[in-house]
Amino acid sequence: MPRRHIRVTGAPEAPLRAALAELRTELGVAGSFPPEALTEAEQSAKAPMLPSRDAIDLPFFTLDPPASTDLDQAMHLSRRGTGYRVRYAIADVAAFVAPTGALDREAHRRVTTLYFPDLRVPLHPESLSEGAASLLPDQDRPAVLWTIDLDGDGRTLAVDVRRALVRSRAKLDYAGLQRQIDNGTAEEPLALLKEIGELREKLELERGGISLSVPEQEIVERDHTYELAYRAPHPADRWNAQISLLTGMAAAELMLAAGTGILRTLPAAPDGAVGRLRRTAHALRIDWPHHVSYAELVRSLDPHRPHHAAFLQECTTLLRGAGYTVFRDGVLPALTTHSAVAAPYAHCTAPLRRLADRYAAEICLAAGAGRPVPEWVLAALDALPARMAEGSRRAGTVERECVDIVEAALLKDRVGEEFDGWVVEVEERRPAVGTVQLESPAIIGRIEGTDALPLGERLRVRLTQSDPGAAKVRFAPA
């Protein structure tokens, strides 16, 4: 599921990056790893537990942003009769992290990798996450290898999961792969990503699922000021996400059949949240007829258009409420589905960056082999949802605070200026206080007036505060 991507450039001492560094201090974000965890990581990097199965003859490739070095997934795609075979290799973190050891304890404390606009704070030491455990090209790596056979329509026919040694042959980025596919130079394992991805997108539409193509915001410092730009996802981003979703759905079904597991669940969005999103659509002049479903609307949007990009950012609010649901001994939970996926779903494809994925992988490996789930997994299972919720809250706080800081930096020299905006939210008990969405730049901020705000209507506003140090943007009616 998407998060709000924001990336900044500039010198470390620049005001924006200084404010982000101060935020990390205020939030108590872990910096360096404990010495014992680093020692354990160095030792395991030299001598991981290697699987007996060898799959290094398969020419896997990775697909990530160009600068990424923490590579969780590699894939190989092929035809199989009238259908397809998807091989999806996931970094095998358990080959490096011993249960209850120093690394494991620190991972349970961190829970997730935290993403700041200027850097990331990893779940595991870089010697593993960007080194020995990462599926870097031309390196033999232990992996959890999923083999998923699909029919000609992209529907799942068979699933196999087991440990294997793999080797990626190429580290690809989205723009480069997209060019190869568009100009017809992509060889079949790469070209099949489009074919399979589009089939899976059709199936997603059939079941009522939703994938958000959320643009990345880049804040660039120029001449002591900041400019905002969007990087809209390529179609290859979507097709790659479909392979991950396919695997997460296969993992959920495998765990449900085995009677023990950890699912990623999300109840249907409440009417109030959808109503707020409709007001935002109106504010951004996006036509959303009442007979058109949310899923249909999202698919009609063009992330290259600024007001569509801003709306897609707001669509992520409907993903609030997602959580982790544990079950065991054949007693299934009341909620087994993720409403945005519109199917049972599990996080299992990003173990370098998310704690729960390591446990989901172990449960699936046990289910696939018809053996009991390891005791160390069962011992930690019941506490995982609360731990992951705590990590998700921390990541959400980081994201919200970073957005505030970045938007304040963007407008820091424009206090007193007036903008055209739309009132997208008004507090029930304080109708003079609410939220305004600017037409340009695509910023959402707090507005406080003396009279009731006109909900859903256009309003000329004045910027009253924009300080990256204070991390807030404030407006008032002009």
C-alpha cells in the first residue's frame, strides 16, 4: 500500500534538512545500531544459513528506484503453456537474523524502516539491508522463492514456496524498463511484466480492488528557495506492484488454509471518510458523479496532472485503519480481507524493511512443506499486531511531520501572499476552523477565521505562517 513519498535535495546544513534532522531528534528516532547488533550482523553477513536448493541458473532481475540498494525482491517471468509462471524471490532475512538475538531484539524495537525526505532509517544494519541480505546483482543470495503459476487470464493455478539460493542478473529501474517495453526492445522475461501486470489489473478491477498510483513529490532547493515537482509513477510501477500483490494474496490464502498466520486487514472505509474525499474532489475540480464508484474514479485519474496528483495523495487517507490480524489453530478471524485489495492479503515481500514479513514467510514456508510452524515464530506471533501498530503509528507521525516541514519550507518566503483555494474540511464544533486545499501549489493547510468557513466552496486565503522550524503552515481568509 502506498505511502506519501517526498524527496528533498540540498546541502545537509540547508534550513529544510536541518529541520528534518531536528525532527528525528525530537521523535527519538534511532540512529546507530547497538554494538552487539552490529557485531552479530557482521558475523551473519559472513556466514548466513544457506538453503540446499540452488536456483541461481534462473536469470532474476530487480526493479526499484535507481538509488535503492536495499533490494527485497527479484523476479523471473516466463510463459507456461497458455499461461505464465511467476518466480518471485524475497530476501531471506531469517538466514541472517537469529531469533531472540541482538539483531532480532533491535528489529523488534524498530519494527519498520523509517523514510524521511532526505534519508531513511533502516530496520536492519546496512551491512545486511544494503549488503549481504540484499538481492544485489551478480551475487548469490539466500531467498524465499515463490513460484506461482497463472492461467491465460492471470488467475492463480498453483503456488509453491521454498528456500533457494538465487542470483539477480540485472538491477533495473522503472524509467529504464518502461523505455525498453515502450520501444519494443525488452526481452521476454521483462516484456512479460506488462502482459501479466495488465491481466492482474483487470482481475483487480473485477474484484473491486484499488491500487493508488501516488506520485512522488520532489522538493528542490534553488537560489535559497524551494520548488515543488511531482514524479508520476510509470505503468511499470503498477505492474511491479501487481506481482507483489499477487504474492501477498497467495501468502494469505496459504496461511488461511493452514489455519495459522498473520494477515494485513482493512475494513471498508466509513461513509464519513468517503464524504470528505468527495469534498476534496470537488475542491480540486475533479468530476465525481454519484453513480461512479471510488475504484472507477481512481482509475480515471492521471497522476501527471497536478490536481489529480494532489487528490491521489488524499486518497491514501482511506487506507487508515489497516492493521495486522493474527490467527492460529484453525480459528479464523472475523475479518480476513483487505478492503483496498478486495481479498485476503498478507505482507510478505519486504522483510528487509518490515518486521512482520519475516514471520509471514516462515509460516508460509511451513505450510508449503506441511510441517509445523517454528516455535520462535509462534512465540512472537500474538504480540506482532500491537508491535506493528506501534511501528505504523511512528511511521505515520514521521510522514505527517515531514509533510508539514516540507510544505512550510516551500512557502517560507511567501507569508502574507494570497492564494486561491477550496475549503475541504470544517470542524463540527468550531466552524471557523478547517482545512484548505490550495489550487497551486498542491498544499493542504490549516485555516482559521472569525466566521463560519464555506465548506466545499472556493475561498481566497492569505498565508499567515510558514516556518520549517515550526513545521506548520497556517492560512486565514483573505
